[in-house]
Amino acid sequence: MPRYTDRHAASGVRDALPKLETWPSQYPSDYEVVITIPEFTSICPKTGLPDFATLTVTYVPDRRCVELKSLKEYVNAYRSLGIFNENVVNRVLGDLVRTLAPRRMAVRGVFTPRGGIQTTIDARFPHTEKGAPGVISARVSRRRSPAASSRRSSAGDRPKAR
């Protein structure tokens, strides 16, 4: 079998996937959403064999929540996509952060063992290391500033807690 190439490494990272849809969060205070996807499947770009995983998405919404039917269609598109496990988790995180602009988000992929090796990948937003390369655009990162949050609250564009 040939060696891994840059093409293998980049496989699936930029492929078109179904659009993620959102709906407006009704609560201005922090609350956590946990979504578990126990039957995730993708394809190894080198061997063509399926990879199985349980993906867990945990996030604190700001203004938007992910619509679950669109998330299911998005996740199901990975079934025929050649992509490495590490890229799956980072791509899901990046796509969801760009779509939702959450206060915080984590994506964990626990991949079923293959060849006696089990892999778990964790990715988080905001990034915990200074200067770490990220999948998140600068535009979204700027929206996360505390000043923007306090301006939003004082502007009254979100429902008040009762």
C-alpha cells in the first residue's frame, strides 16, 4: 500500500456538505446543549474502510441553536466522505462554530477500535492555547468579546429572563 500523502491528509476537509440550519435561542442566560450521535460513520481516505464513532457535541448557545434535522443530514453526508478521524472532529467543530457563533463548544469523537487501536479526539472553541492554529474565522472570534456581549444585553435585542 502506498504511503500517506498530502492528498490523504486533506481529504474531506473542504468537500461540500449539507447546510446546517439554526433557530433563535429564547434564553439570554447560559445553558448547555449536549447532542450525542452514536452511529457516526465516515470513510478512511487511504484504505476506503468505514470508520465508526460516537460524536458528542456540547455547546452553550449565544443567539442560535442548531436545528437537529439539518444536523442529521449534515452528519449523514460523512458516510461517503473520505476523511481522517482528526479532521472529522475539527471540521464538525469549525462548521458548527461558523454557523452558530456559540459562547463555548466542544466536539468529541470516540472512534471504534480498528486494528487494535482506539482513537478519541477532542476539539474546543474558544481555543485554549494562545496562538494555536484554529478552524474558526477571525470574524467569529471577534464576536466573542465581552464588550460585544454587554452591548447586546443593553441593546435589548434578546428576550429578558423572567
